[in-house]
Amino acid sequence: MLIRRIDPDVPLPSYAHPGDAGADLRTTESRELKPGERAVLPTGVSIALPEGYAAFVHPRSGLAARCGVALVNAPGTVDAGYRGEIKVIVVNLDPQEPVRFERFDRIAQLVVQQVEKVRFQEVAELPDSARAEGGFGSTGGHAAVDGTSGTTGGNRYASVVSDREGQ
């Protein structure tokens, strides 16, 4: 894959371990985020993906677990035709502590995948499937969706009003 350094000093994305799916992206900018604050951090690189591929910017689990850092639009999509700098939208979800990023800190992972183009064909009805319209917690496995915490399970949503009344 072709890559261009916009910042000549930034390390190229790299895989930390054999078998890793994501290559680490680094920020070229130091920045502190207060609780609840978000920012767009530059990575100092741009890429040229071949047709039929896309790159996806994923969060780093260590930043999420230790600092409460998340990506607002995870995963971010880099299309094959995009040639601009890859930027990462980070948010500090910690309710009390700020988080500080230093120049060249690893902030996200880039996963490159082959993607299929499809032609959409409109139909009046879709074919049946075992799952049908089940979604949003329809498989259960958590008290909040199984109905044991005062909410309804299946495809129904818990009422915000009933949640507040229960507090």
C-alpha cells in the first residue's frame, strides 16, 4: 500500500505483534482533552488504497480501558479514493480526569480490508431468515435486555420515563 508522510518525522503505521489486524496510527499533535471533550487529531500520513479496499480506523482497547478514550465515529472509514491526511476523532469519556496526548502517541489502529461493491435491487418483500427482524438485543444475554432489570427485552426499547421513575 502506498503511504505518504505529511509530517516527515512521524513513524509509519506498524503492527505491534505478529498476527495483529490493526497497524498503530500516531498523532502528530500534543493535546489535552478535558472530560467530555473531543478533538480531531492528525496522524501525519495519507494513503492510496487500491480499488476494492477500504481502511477502517478502530479504537485502541488500552486507551479505552485505562483512560476512557473512544473514537466518536468508530470505525472511521477511509475510502480507496481518499488521498487526504488520516485524522482521528477522539473523545474523553472519563467523567473526572483529563487525558493528555503527546506527539507520536499511538491513538488508533488502521485495519485494511477488501470490500465488495454491490448493486441494490429494490423488492417488495425480503426472503425469510431465521433471525427475521430481530435486532438491538434480541438475542438477550444481559439483564437490561432480558427483562430482569425492569426493561423490556426483544426488539422493544426501555422507556426513559420508566427508567427515571424507577430511580
